[in-house]
Amino acid sequence: MELVEESPYRFRIDPLGEMRVPGVVFAARSLLPDVRADRSLDQVANVATLRGIVEASYAMPDVHLGYGFPIGGVAATDVEAGGVVSPGGVGFDISCGVRLLVADLDRAALAPMLDRLMDGLDAAIPRGMTKGAVWKLSGRAQLDELLVGGSRYAVEQGHGVERDLARCEDYGAVSDADPGQVSDRAVQRGQGQVGSLGSGNHFLEVQAVDHIYDEAAADAFGLRAGQVCVMIHSGSRGMGHQICTDQLRVMERVMPRYDISVPDRQLACAPVSSPEGRAYLGAMAAAANYARANRQMLGQAARRVFERVTHRQLDLVYDISHNLAKIETHRVDGAERRLCVHRKGATRALPPGHPDLPADLAAAGQPVLIPGSMGTPSYVLTGVEGAPAFASTCHGAGRVRSRKQAAKAVHGRDLRHQLEAHDILVRGASWRGLAEEAPDAYKDISAVVESAEGGGLCRQVARLVPVGVVKG
DNA sequence: ATGTAC
């Protein structure tokens, strides 16, 4: 594996063997994975062999090993040219993403109430392995409505306000969800989890705006220095996981029928326009809407606690996914093409003026929400005109040490003391879970974001720092 | 990420 430096934040893997296009990695040299110890760039090369792939197999600065595709990967296939869709290009946590809310309240004014706020959130946010969810659904019929309607359905049922939907990617729901493709087992797993955080790197954080890079965009997003925010990072829980598992099994079976062979079994795929490809996209969309409704409900729970303790409202800045495939039109080799754009651990970053943006965000561009690892900053970015990689950017810090290694290096109790020494309050679900998420198990988020901007993928708008964390 | 194993 050889990396050719094209510019300080852009490296190329030239096509070899079955690769149809090059690999392109957007990262400073210091963030590049070690090609001897880490297989994630082999995964970038493997993705480049997929039928119908156009331009390049892209990797964001937070790239790391995933199932088949790397996390931090972007790949687009040409639908009309027999291009494939692959569940591994989306990941198990379908439409995992981030929701950011802001309060008209400064960090200093919150300080005397912070402990009570964190206790309230601790009690109100279901998380970890324990059962519990904000919203108990009445049965499959209601779940099916949620799988089609996403956040819009939650708001229609009284869980939120109409303005929330204008501040959700896709206005709260992706189209073409097909609940008929969702197995009974997926329904069973998802039924009791709407409005629950999960575990791993998922969190709810109380944060403060620490630095503004772009005043005009920050103003459009409703962000100012010193202001208190709530960030929620969660996904589609057991529902998305089961849907991914089910659909992978189908694709593994039908690949020979379409004469598809892949260098790694985890790259199972089918043509976008085949029955199996369409079935996956319908099921994936259902899981995506589940994830959005999940974050809507978590946001509602946070709002109730926040209002009770501080007597202030939380307004939605934005809700955005970083694990999704979408059919989009892009110009490739001078012609408009319908592409299936896989983003796995990668975030869509619409530039200013994009027609999919609501009017009040048109001048600034789309808010892109980048969650940091525990105890480290998070970022708000925005899209830029003429960006490469189908208007995509990074999604977070990216793990560099395994959960096991992380848990061995530090005890959760010590980590909590370290965070509290930095005035960050911690409400965890388990000591082990806390230790697995130690910040030094992740890349430096600030370096990741700098690389993304340096590579021309996005622009920095604001930096947020944690003041209290609720961990799954 | 995940009822951390079909």
C-alpha cells in the first residue's frame, strides 16, 4: 500500500488489482493510519472495487477500521450503471447522528444549577444496557408510522414543535421508508427503545460555546460565545442493528445471481435497482427514521429537565446523521448522474445556497455537528462551495485504541475524577463503559477538524466544550 | 454500534 501526497491534507492510493477508482484520504500526515498496523486503508482500497463506484473511494480524517467499509468512508455508485448498495457502507447503527440544542443562558449563570441539572438528566435519560425508553409505543402499527414519519411523526404526536422539523436534516424524515422490509425481530428489539441513548460513544452532554470561528454562520445557527448547549449523540439502537444484520444475510445469498464478487465478504452488496437493493434502502430508511425519532424523544426529555431546573427553553440548532446512504444527483465527468452515496462515519455538509436547506440557513450553509470524545471539545462546521467527496466531511474523533485496551489503561472511577478535576460533571451508566470511552482511546478531534477544513471539505463555525456528560 | 455468539 502506497500513499501519494497530492497536497498537505490529501493522499491518493493509486488503483491496483481490481480497484476501479483510486482511494483518496483527506488527512494531515500525522493522522494517517499506520498501513502496517491498521487495515482501514486496505478497506478504502477494497471499497474501490465495488461495481459502479465513481470518482474515488474516499476516507475522512477520522477514518478507522469498520465492518467491510472503513468508518469515515464515503463511496458513491452510479445507479444507472449497475452501481451497488452495500449495508456495510452504512454500518450497523443506521442513521446514527447528532442533535444540538441551545439555551438562552450563559455558562456562568448555569453553574449554580449544574449539579441539579445533571441529576435531573441522569434520572431522565434511559441509557446503557438497562431497559427503558422515553416513549412506550402501543404496538407494531404505531411503530410502522414512526418508521415512515421519523421526527415528523414524533412532533405530530405532541413530542416537539413544528420549528424542530425545519432544523432536522431531511425535515425530520427520509422518504421511501418501507416498514414491510422490517423483520419481526427488528420490531421486537426496537419497540421498547424509542428515546434511549444506548452505550459506547453515545452520550448526552451539557456544553458551552467556547470559541466562534465564523460569526455570520454562528449567528445564523443561533450560537454565541459562552452560551449553554445540549448535544445528543445516538442512533437506531437494536432496530438498525437487526435491519443491517437481516439485509446483509439477504445480500450474501444473492450476490452470485448478479455475478458480483467482492474482496471481503463484509462488502456484501446488490445493485441499487435490484429488488434486494431496493429492499435494503427501504429498510434502511425505516431505521433512519427510527433514529431521528429517537433523538427527537431524547431532546424532549432533555428539554423537560432543562426547563424544570433552569426555567429556560432549549431550541434546536440541527439534527444530522453520519451513517446513511442516499440517492443524490452529482456532476461526474461533466454529466449529472444519480448516485447512491454511502456515508459511514461521514457527514453530509451542504454548502451555502443548496436548495435542500431551509431559507434561514441558506446563506450560512448546513450545520454539521461533530461530537468529540468524552471530555474533549465538539465542533459545529458548515459546508463549502465546490467541496470534494460529494459534499461530505468527518463525523468525530475516530477510535485509535480498542475498548479492551482503553479499559485496561484506566479505571472508570479515576477517569471520572480526572474529568471532575476539569469541572466536567459525569453521570455514567457503568464504570467499565466510562473507561472504554477514555479520551486517549481516540484521535485528537481538533486535528481531525483542522484536516477536514484543510482538505477543503468544510469550514469551522464554533467549538463547544463539555461541562457535564451523561454516558451510556 | 449491538439482548458484545448462529
